[in-house]
Amino acid sequence: MASTTPTAARRPAAWLDRISLAGCMLAALFLCFLGGAWVVLAQVFPYPWLAQAYEGGMALLAKETQYRDPYQTDFWKAARSDAQGVTRYVPAKAQDGLTLYTSGDAARASLVGMDGLEVHAWQLPYSAVWDDTSPIEDPQPDAYIYWRKAKVYPNGDLLAVYVASGDSPWGYGLVRIDKDSRLLWKFLGQAHHDVDVGADGRIYALTHEIRDNTYQDFPQLAVPRIDDFVEVLSADGELLKKVSIADALIRSPYARLLTRVAWYTKGDYLHTNGIDVVGPELAAKLPVAAPGQVLLSFREIDTIALLDLDQERIVWALRGAWLAQHDPDILPDGNILLFDNLGRFLDDDGSDAEGGGGRSRILEIDPATLAITWQYAGTDDEPFDSDVRASQQRLANGNTLITEETRGRIFEVTPDHEIVWEFVNPVRAEGRGADGGDMIPIVSWAQRIDPASLDPDFLERSSVADP
């Protein structure tokens, strides 16, 4: 029998159905919200997948949108003056030699004399090295890649570390090239920051990769995480050993240092930025060290440490009056020299009671007492400031060669702080600054080399290379 219910009478029921459906949908969405909030706050499944997807998406977005101009990366800084090349030189007080340095404008290394003139150069863009065996599927263009560190062999061969701006991880690999910049071999593991060569020719490199393993006692080491490794290579670039630095630290008595990780590290909890092989002579001067160990620098926890590669364990660690340090070196007397990037605290006017006018300083430390036996901190007239990179080297005559990254500057100071040699990166990008000013590429590392340590044949055949 057909319904005789009036249409108008059915309308309230239809509206009630719609309201009920909307209410159910809102309730379902609210439950989904509560479930999502629980997943995030409790970090239960599928939180790790969601976190990795989010971090990867944000990194890709930054790479595609924030790095369209190489002059706006941190490989370039505003030029503070028009000075180029050698601006000061006191021959009677400076340590004679050649200076090797790398520059943020290219995968290039220069060897200059005391007059600042280039006597040799090496250059090999990353695009000429990369292949599909690399874990980096989509590398940055060459304009965003430079050599973070280089070491020259007596015959003119060069070992160089590629790093990129605008990618994460940023370590791009390691190459050995000859004096004419011809590739001898390449290691496309994600080498970064620093490299050292042992007396037996073995190569000690820092590498990193993204890991998603967790540590029960250290939940703050959240995933995805950038973890550092020490990789030992043969003189021909073949991998001999790989040690996880995080694992080595966690299984050591110094594991509690990981409670000091900073909130802003974005998963890069140690940021290992220095490696030096300990030879027998230096081990004899530093009682806590043994030959074959490596001295490491962990920027994010303001710590230097010794890693025993046989035990795969941190056997000694030290924190002191420095902050975000780079390039610790064991000196012949057993003291430690390092670049203290941010450990000098200033008044509001940019200076302090001792003078200095900058946040950075070079410290020589007695590791047994933590006493500062020597330091250099610039002056109010010549501020000294390099926040995220830089290096130093104690020279044979007792002077110290300092690389101030942010100014593209290398300079030599005597024990009583007199500047006796100064060199400013001659490369410029005219008018590319945000205010229309010139930009200068960073110089994050330099080394003074005794010409007697190089083969005469290499020195005789070296010539000024085209810039």
C-alpha cells in the first residue's frame, strides 16, 4: 500500500538524518585527531614512518625552494673590505712556506706562496665524479659544492672531501687526484668535514648517513637521525673498516654525554667535525692516548674524544671552556690546541673586559688540568669571529696559523698575538649581496706546508693555474 505521509512531514526526518551523519563524521574526525595526537605524543607506530616522511618532505622542500642562489648559502659571506691576497707580511717573524687552502666557491684547492701568488691549483667538480653507485640520488649542482678539506701528498696528489649546501646529509664523498687534477680513485661514501692520513698511508675519513635504529636508554636520539662513522680506507681508497661513533660512545663510560644534546640539532646529535690519527710520538706525550686511536671533535656536545678503532669504543673524552669547537690537535708537548668558535662571551656592545670584539678564540689546553695555557681572541679593532667552521695549526716556529671562515681570511700570529702574515680570499661575487654589496667565499681550512716536504719534481713543474 502506498504511503500517504505528506512530503512536508518527511522533511524534518531528512534533516535529522543529515545532522546525524554530520555528527558521526565530526565524531570520527575527532577520534582520528585524538588518535593522531596519541601517535605523535606517545611516538607509537606509525609515528616513525610519519616522522621520516615529514622530515624528508621538509628537507626536499628546503632544497627546492631555499637554495636557488648559491650566493645566498652559507658558503658565501658579505665581504667586509676590498682587501685581497696578502695584506700583511713580516718576513723576519713569519714561518716561511706554502699555504694550501680550499674556498667555498668551487671544488678547488690553491697553493700560494708567502706573497699570496698561486703556485699550483687543483680542481674537479663533483659532477665529473658522481655516478649511480652514490647514495646521493639527486646531488646539488656544482655551484653548491666545494672541498671542505684537502691534503697534499709529496708528489702533488691531492685528497679532497666534497660537501654540499642545501642537502642533508651534506657529505658527498672523497677523491684522490693527481697534480694535474686527474682522478685516481673516488670514494662515494658520504665523507664530510675532515680526513687524515696515517704514517702507513691508510686514510681516516668521517662519514655520515641517516639511521632509524633506536637506543633504549637514550630516547632523545630520535629518528630519523644523522649518525657519524669513522671509515678507514687503504691508500687506494678501498674500505677496510667502518665504526659507528654513536655506538662507540654509548658502549663507553662517557655515554652520559649524550644527555647534553641540543634541541636545535635536527637529528644531527654529535656533528663530528674533526679527526686526527694519533701516532706513536703524540701518544707518548698524551698518557690517555695510544697509537692508532683517532682524536674526534663533537660540536653539538662541546666534546673532544679518543676513539679506539680496535675496541670500537670511546676511551677518553673531555669537555672544557669551549663551545662548538673545531679542529683539536695534540701538540708535541701533550697540550691540545683547538678552535673555540663560540666560547668567548661578550657584553652588549660587542666587547668584553679583556677586549676581543668577537665570539671566537684559539685555545691551548692542558688536558690534565683544563688550564688554558695560551689563547688568541683578536682585539676590539680587529674582531675575531667564525661561528660554524674554521681551523688552526701550530707552526714549527711557535706561531699559529688561523683560518677565520666567515671573513675568508687566513692569518698567522706570534705567541704574543702579533699578526705577521695575513691573506684574504681574492675571489669575489660583485654585487651579489642582499644589499648589493660584494660577496666573498668562505675559507674553512688552511695549512702551512714546508716546501721541503714536497717532491722537487712537483715543485719545479707547478705553475699558476687558471682561476
